[in-house]
Amino acid sequence: MSNIAVRSAGLDPEAPCRLDDELVAWADRIYAMENHHRNKIRKKFRKTLGDTPVVTLGIPDEYEFMQPELVALLKERLPRYAD
């Protein structure tokens, strides 16, 4: 998996790195924590997304960045989506 590049961005106006058209265009696949995040991404970036899949991980958006419980959930759920 050394050929995988990952970036993190948020939808909240206060997010340290906000998701924008440039990041959406860069991505081969986008992961969202919850369905409402996926829906917001699809609506806001419809033109830029094209056929880029937006996958919902089903993780409640209640964790702090790099919180150990969040990292554990990501490790558990992400491998099934990686090619």
C-alpha cells in the first residue's frame, strides 16, 4: 500500500484544512464519516466529483483528530475499501 497518498479535510468552516474543488479533483476516492457528510460533498462538489466515489465509513463524527479510538475505527474500516 505504499502507493497510497492520503489527505484529510473537513467540511466545517472552522476545519484546519477545508475540502475544496482542488482536493476533490485530486482524489481518486473520498471517504466520509457519516451519510450527511457524503450527501453534502456530493451536493457541494457535484461538478468536480464526476465519477469519483464518495464512501461513507459509518463512523460518528464525535472524535478529535487522531484520537486513539478514531484511529482504531479507521484502521478497522478502511482496508476493505482499499484496492
